[in-house]
Amino acid sequence: MRGINSCSGRTRRRRVLSLALCTFVSLVGIGLIGALQLSHAPRAGAANCRVRKSCPRPAPGLPAPTITTSRRNSLPPTTRASDRAIPITAPPVTVPAIPAVETRTGCTAVVGGVVWPPRWRVRCDGARLGLLGTTDRTRGTTLFVRTGEGVARLRVVALHEAGHAWDIARLDARRIARWCAARGCAPRRFFSDPTAKMQPRGAEDWAASWDACHGGEYHRSYLGLAAPSPAQCALQDVLVGFPT
């Protein structure tokens, strides 16, 4: 019985020592955990600090990144006056109007290519029924230009009227008689025939001859005569003093 009791007593003591050792280890562990929590206490307090003097100064850290959000209708950032773009406005460009150029196909150009008596007035007008041109004793000629009329036709009309202009400006009874003697016309009916108003006049044949002699054509026979000869053309120039 004693032996049994001694064994059980030893076992009881071992249990007590183990329990005491476990308790000691537990206390030591709790102490270490408490020490660690106390070491982190200043930082936790600094995050919730409200009094600047009593709070410990936090350790410097890296600057936080700045996130910029843009809105669709947000205003542009304000810039300095020196940084603002200055709009450049180009001065208005004035393009001079291109003047209308009289070409050689126009009536004015045709008139300019014909020799007229000094101080003779010539103008171009619109089309007139039954008339291509008129020349009167007021020292004026009018050409009636039809739509689509070509240069060649305009020149024939202009030269014919120029023949009338020269005979009105320079011919007299003596010169008319000389011309009719060479050409075969009646001097007294040169400008008109009182007995037959529709009978072609000698003046029209003179103008048609002038047309042919000065670069145009003998477009019509008013007296039933042939085209003028070179000698008759030369005589016309002499009679009116045409510049050669």
C-alpha cells in the first residue's frame, strides 16, 4: 500500500509542477503581447490626435497621388494673361475687280481697226430690225450688233459705214463727178434719185466699193456694176485724202 501511495504522490507533484510551468509560460506570453501593444500605442494615438502639442509628430511619408477628374462641361483652367493664346485675325484681302477686256471679236475692237474721218463719232448699239448700221451728216455712225454676229460680218458693216463717212466728210460735186466718170454712175443721183426712192444710189455703190478696197468685200452691187478695180480704189483714196 505504501508503495502505491508513494507513486501516486509523485504523480501528483509532477502534475502540479506542469500546471505551474504552463501558468508561468502563459503569464510570460501575456506580458510580451502587452509590451508589444504598448510599443504601438503612440502611432495609434497620433492618427486620432486632436491637440497638436500633445500629439507625437508622425513620420514623414510619400505625397499622396493627385487624381484629377474631368467633366464634360467643366470650364478650362485659368491661365495667366501671358500664357493665353492671342488670336490672330488676318486682314481682309480685297481682290481688285478684273476690268472687262474688249476682245478683237467685239464691236468696239472692230471699230478701232477701221480708219474714220477725223472727229467722227462711232458707237455700237443693240440689234435693230432691218438695219446693220447708219451714218448721217451729223458726223456720227451707229453699228447695230446682232446676237452671235461674227467679226468678219461686223467688219464688213463697219467698212461700209466708213465709206459713207468719208464721202459725207470729203466729197463735193466736183469729186463726185470725177468718181462717176471712172465708175459709171450718175453724178446727180449719187446721193438720191427723186424719181425712184427705192432705186439704189451712187453713194451706196461708193460705200460698197470702199468696203472692198479697204480690206472688206464687195458684198452687194447697188448699180449692177462689177467690183471696183485697183485703179478705182486708188481714186477713192485720192478724192477724200485718205491717209496711206
